[in-house]
Amino acid sequence: MGAVDVLHLDEGVPMTQAIGLPIPRAPKRARPAAGSRRIDDALAIAGQRGLLSGARTLTVRGRMPSSLVEQARLKTGIQSDSRLIEAALANIVAADDYGDWLLAQRNTVSKDLDLEF
């Protein structure tokens, strides 16, 4: 019997509860953080571009505000400093530049252009 299997009496009461023993619980798993999907996607894009392969030879260090790191860990679920920095860099690399490109197009089309409206 596994740690989470519970025998029940005929009345549906778990046997462990009926005889006064604590009900065994499965270990809690960390819930996926809200931003983890985006981070997973960014890491996947970096991986597809070959940016995560090869030897890890570069050491990156820096001093950060602890509140920034704490919030990043809470949002991503990442506890390792190295993995957190890797995720942040992958997020930068995978960023969609469409918004910047679109704003850069402002005033590039002549006002005299006939759009046939």
C-alpha cells in the first residue's frame, strides 16, 4: 500500500481517521507559477536556437535587490540562482520585437497615400 492509499470502513470513513491515526498525505508539489508558461516558452525558444547547448563556461554575477529576486522566484518557481538568471536571459532573447517595430513605423507612410477608403 502506498503512502496515499487509505482504507475505508463501510460508512466511507477512512480507517486511519476511525482509529485516530493521522491520514497520510502525499508530499506537496510546487504549483506551477503564474509566469512559468512564458519562461518555459522562452527557454524552449532559446533551446531551439541552440543557445542552451554546449559547456557552461561563463560565470555571471551581480548584486540585485533581494525583493526583486524574491518576487522573480515566486513568479517563476525557480529557486536556483543560475536557473533564474538563465530564465531571465532566455526571456530577453525570446522577446517579440513586433511592438518596437510597429512603433518605429509611425509616420513612415506618406499622408498623401491613397488607401482607397
